[in-house]
Amino acid sequence: MKREKGLLIVLSGPSGVGKGTVCGALRQHDTDIKYSVSATTRSPREGEQNGINYFFKSKEEFEKMIEEGEMLEYARYVDNYYGTPRAYVTEMIEKGYDVILEIEVQGALQVKESFPEGVFIFLMPPSLNELRSRIEGRGTETGDLIESRMTVARDEIELMDKYDYVVENDEVELAVERIKSIVTAENCKKDRLIHQYKQLAEE
Amino acid sequence: MKREKGLLIVLSGPSGVGKGTVCGALRQHDTDIKYSVSATTRSPREGEQNGINYFFKSKEEFEKMIEEGEMLEYARYVDNYYGTPRAYVTEMIEKGYDVILEIEVQGALQVKESFPEGVFIFLMPPSLNELRSRIEGRGTETGDLIESRMTVARDEIELMDKYDYVVENDEVELAVERIKSIVTAENCKKDRLIHQYKQLAEE
């Protein structure tokens, strides 16, 4: 089926879970997925190229883009802005390409406001799983450690509740395969296809 | 994540679309999916084994199973009954296995009444797609042929509307890969996982 529009896929999860590594590994696979390029006001590091690693912007340029609604999401860390320009994402989706954004949790929630129809994937550290087996093993951890793990678990569950899918990052290649499967499955969803078929039958 | 329950996957679609071929090819792949065995009142053909190809039942046995609600779905063709015994499906799902049923459209709609949480996949003939390219090519078909194709298309669209996914059977191996992706993606769905994580964090 020729596609009318691509999907917006948002890959996010807690800090340190390995979003960048998983996204980098996904890029090594042969897919038609397009990767969004972030904008930033920080200076390019050696070897970084404008439009490849980042779109490098001045503070004034970046703030103008925010004001004009050209940022799908953005955040300020220390003295620099980081964000996702809306134009590239929208253009690729309109052309029928699936686009992936690899961003922090707060950014993902901002994107959801503009793109509720996006596919939101929460990359999960394996610790939650380990938690179960450790608790099941019993007696190997002190009460304090169990408590602190529980706090982390509860925070992560709060975050994942806003997402469509939860992918465990136990092994990078397994996580990549799950993400590819999610993209394939989403492209087979009846709700995304039936509209086109109806048009076709009515033509 | 250790799974609490498996998925019920229903593979269906119009007669002649190749459900049996696709399901047979899927069985050649190394997955943990379990395949439901149908019951029938027809006589075994040479080489067919009870409990492998079918559960062979007398008419009285089959009718008793219907009465006692032991059939997930059933239909009568000519003088014989065909149906899906509920017990095997429920047992495997409770054990955490995904179970696939390959059945006719009417049966799939019966199953949906018992298992609204099932994953309903509509296997689609490639003709609907061909339809688009042929119409786009224009002038190569007579008005009558276009009309009859349109009638088929409309009927198929009515059917697919009850399903979750639409998989095109353009090539058997591609259809199999799409089905495997759907099963993987469904097992990553947040709604199917968060309940377990919440329990875990509260323990």
C-alpha cells in the first residue's frame, strides 16, 4: 500500500538507559526510517557537522524558533538550548517516511501534545526486571537497597504510563529488533490503513 | 519480563487469501507460538492424526461441547461441524504462551465476543493494492471489471474494519515477518505490561 503519511516514532526513557546506543545501532540496520536532527546553541565539537550531528544555532536564532512555534520540543540545560525543529519532521512524515526522535522524557511529553498520533516507545532499563528476580531470590539484599530500588521502580512506572510501548534494553540488538517490530506492526494497524482503502473503493 | 498471560492471535481473512499457507510458513519459523487444533465431525483423511491435524469428534460429542460452551467458535459446513475447542487455547494462554488461531471471518467475529483483548489480524489479498495501481494506470480495464473489483473491495473493507491489523499477503514470507512483528510489538504494549510492573513495585 502506498503510504499517505509516515509515522512519528518517539524513543525515550530514563536518563542513562541507552537511548543513544540503541538509536545508533538501529541506524546500522537497513530501514527507511529517517532520523531527526536536533538543534542546539552549544558550540560544535571537533568533527561535528551542521545538519548532521546538530543544527547549530545562535541563542537569538533558537529563541526566535521557539517564539514562532518551530520547535516540536526543547529544553535548556545549563546555558544551552537543545530542541527538535518541527520542519524536518513534518516534511518527512508528509512524504511518507517514518521519522524517529530520540529524546528525553520531558521532551517526549511535549511532542505528544503536537503529535498525539505518534508512536511513543519507553526504553526501559533491565533493572526493573532484575528487581523481580532479586526479590524472588530473596534475602540477598538489605532493606534499604530494596527500598531505593522500589523508589526508582515507582518513578519509572509513572513515566512509562504515558507511552504506547515498553521496550526492555537488556541487549542492544534485541531492543533494536523490538523497535523495528513495533514500526512494522504500527504500519499494519487497521486504523492507519482503512481510510486509504475506503478512499480507493469510493474513487 | 516473565509473562503473566499469553496473547490470543486470530489470523483470518477472506476465503482463498492464503491463511493456511501463511500459517504453515509461520510454523517453520522458530517461535514460541502455539497453534490451536480445530475439532471436526468429518472423518479423518489418510495420514491425519487425532490431536495433531484435528480433534475428531462424533456429531453427538461436538454438539455436547457446543451446548456446554466448550467451543470458542464453530460453524457447520454441509453435514459437518468445525470449531475451536476453548480448553487448549485457555490453558496455553494461562501458561503464558501466545496462541494463534487460523480461522474464517465468521469464526473470528465469534472469538472476539469471548476474547475482545485478542489480537485480530486480517490477511488481505494483494488485489486491493493492485486495484489502486490499475486504476492509477487507467484505461486498461473495462467498466464492468472495475465495478466488480470495487464490489469486492467494499466487502473486504467492511470485514477488515473489525480487526486490529491488516497484513497484505503479497509474498508469504513477507506476510509471516509482518505477523511475527505484530506479535513482538503486542508483547511490548505498555497496557499489557504496566499492570505487572505496578504489582512488582508494590510487593
